[in-house]
Amino acid sequence: LDLNAFAAIGVSLHRAEDTALVNACILERDGELAKVLDAPPATMVQPPLPLITGGNKGKRERDARTLYCGNLRDSSGLAGFDDVDSHKVSAFFSGLLKQLPEYQAKYGTLPNPVKDVRLGDRKNFAFVEFWFEDLCATALEFNRCNFQGREIRVNRPAGFVEVPGMAKPMDVSMLKMSGVIPSGPPTATVAAVMDPARRAR
């Protein structure tokens, strides 16, 4: 304890009999007594350890919420370059998901199911991150859907490893019946492009 600090504020400090270690002091103020215990030296000089939140777990969860969306535009030239942006990609997935009754029942108050869109330099592909894993799993069903006149490719990013217990997609049968989702077996695979945000982690 800093005895000078106590004296400076006019507080009476009663030292313990053993002067080698001050275990406690009595502060007298406004007629009330308050007992302050002297903390062990190690506690006084050692900062608390940082909280470990499990970085690997957080990384896996983010990967499970992210998909690759390709063929957004023809990358061989500048045609359509200004027609593709993160807002339009976000609105595309959001619009399809919000048509699902299961989404409305579970996430009806969620303004936008898409958390983030990271476009490639040529805007011919994007990495789309959703707020929840089941939303991403459902969006994978939108492979080969029409985006601004182009049949897009929706896959998992390169390097993604599926683990047991991952969320299942919602029921998209109404979108298939209406022709929004092309008929036929799903062709989604792992994309040949790795998410730069994933490489940086």
C-alpha cells in the first residue's frame, strides 16, 4: 500500500503489528470505518491474463457461414462491370431467402440475412457471409439461379472442410416449384477460389 497516498487525503492508517507486511488498514471517514485488505504482491504487479475465446472455433463458424458466388459477370471485358456491386449481390440472396416460409418463421425480424459481401477485383465473383450457418446452407441451394441474366455458381470456398453436425438447409421446394431454382440435381461443389479473408486468419 502507498502510505503517502493515504496520508495525503487525511486518512488515518493503522499499521499491523508485523511491519514487514501490511495485511490491512482501517480507513476512517465521515465517522464510518471501512476495512481495506492488502492484496498479495503478485496480484498487484501481474496483469490479468487475456480472455481466450477460442479463435479456431470462431474461424470455423465464419467459414461455415460463407459461400462462393461465381459467374456474376463476364470478366473478359468491362461490360457489366458497373452493374455488379455488393448491395445487389446482398439483395439477390436476401430476396430469395425472405420468400421462404421457414425463414419468415425463424428470422422474420432480421433485416438482412447477409452479413458481408466481398467482391473480387473484376466483380465476376464474390464471397458472401451470412449471419447464421443455416442461412448459408440454404443459399447453397441457389446454385445456377439467375442473377441479372446470368446463371451464377454458388459453392463452398476452396479449402472448406465440412464437419459433422453442420446446419441443414431450409425447405426451398416452393422456389423449385416456381422455377426460381433450376430443376435437376444440385451441382454445388467446392470452388477453386479461396476466400482472402480466410487466408488472412
